[in-house]
Amino acid sequence: MSETSGKPQNTAAFYGQAVASFSVAMAATAIGIFKLHADAWVRSFLGIAVLYLVTSAFTLAKVIRDRQEAARPAYHPFEKL
């Protein structure tokens, strides 16, 4: 009999790829804003906008995940006995 937790787990490779992708995207955006030929206040505004976008995306992802987990029935290991 196999022991399943009922909750899917991500692999280490998937986690590493997600972290690497996020890091590359943030670094590329930061370099692009830094190299932009514009006044400092324009670059600062774009930097703040990117940070706001990132925090909003994390919040949205968490809200969607929480809603999906709430809609999923609870796992009971002995319910089929």
C-alpha cells in the first residue's frame, strides 16, 4: 500500500526553474530600467511600478491558490474503509 499525502508536491527541478526564471526576469527588468535614457524620476517611477506589479502578482497567486484549496474536499485517509 502506498503512502500518499493527497497533496501534490512540486519537484526540486520545478522549484529551481521557477526561482531562476523569476530572478532572470527581475534582473533583466532592473537592468533595462537602469540603462534607460531618461531622467532619474522616470526610472524611479518605473522601478516602483515593477515592484508594485510583482507584489500584486504574488498576492493574486496566493488568493487563487487559497480559493482552489478551499474548494477542494479535505483528504481523509480512512474515508474508504
